[in-house]
Amino acid sequence: MFTPEECHNLAREYDTKSKWMEGHPRSYYAAKKLGVYESCTSHMRSGNQKWTETACIKDALNYKTKTKWKEANNSAYSAARNNGWFQACTNHMRNPKVKYTLEDVLNRVAKFKTWTQWKSEDKGSYIAAQRNGWLENAADLLERPKPHPNRFIKWTEEKILSEAKNFKNKKAWAISSPSSYNAARAMGVFEKATAHMSDPRLKRHE
């Protein structure tokens, strides 16, 4: 026998009542017997109804954070992102200040495939990585998009190396001259350009 909590958890995996009934009929009928059917299906769209901006905004108002919305109703969440309504839907949501560790950031990064997806869907951890010089740590977990052939046209290896000499660590370089920083990574001269740089996370004990 299912508990109300189990019914709610299973129902979150479906965006329509029919899909829930087909995918997990036992929990579907258990929810009706337990009297929690309405609350279990409150996030679901009706039949083949498509998500509109108004419907997405209305649904989003049920949640206080983007993460909770995505977990509870990924269908509406995705529709808002794909159609340019995301900002309008999430204006009311709080953005709690979280103190991230490197481990926290890497655990979050592992959920995404690309830099763009990470930056747009979990901006807090991205900013934390940027501020603490952890972007390089996250790089191995993400797919790197191929740079446009003309994107770094003004940067040559010589210019990149010259620009990099102006900075003592990677973080300062990334913040002050992102164009040359990204060009170095794209052109395969990043290690050479940062050979002289220190790691601001390491403290020397005298």
C-alpha cells in the first residue's frame, strides 16, 4: 500500500494524469483511495493542453524557488525556458544566498552538459565558481562548445601570452580580460599562458 507521500513523489514524474495512470497505475489509484488525488495532480496539465505563458506563470506561483518548480513540474519549467517566459515566471521567486564549497559547485555542475545550461539554470553556483577561481575545476565536467572561427580573431598566441603576464592569477585574468582568457582556452595555450600564475586558494605558511 502506498502512503500519501509516496503518491506525491511518484506523481511528480508525470505531467498529465493519463501518463501517470499508464506509467504507474498502482500509485494512481492509491492516491484516489487515500484522498490525495487532487493535490498529487495539481501540477499536471490537462490532456494535450499546451503550456502558454499565462499557464506557466500561474503554475510557477506555486513555488518559491526555481529548483522546486523544476522538480515538481518540469514540463511547465521547460516550456517557460524554451519560449522565453522564464524571467516572467520566476520574478517572484527568492534567490537565497548560499555559501558554496568547491564540492558543492562540482556536484551541481555534474547535472548539466554545457556551460550555457549551467549559467542559465544555476547562476548562483556559477558565480561562486567564478569568484573562487573554480571554473577550471568545472571545465572537465562540461562539454566545451566549438568556438566560432572568427570569435577570437584579434588574439594570437603572442598577444595572449603578453596579456596574461599582466595578471598574477587565473581568477584576476578571467575577470579583467575574459576575451583573452577564453581565447587562450580555445586555442590551446592556456597552460602556457598561466605557467607563471599563482593559485589564490593556496595559503603559504611561513
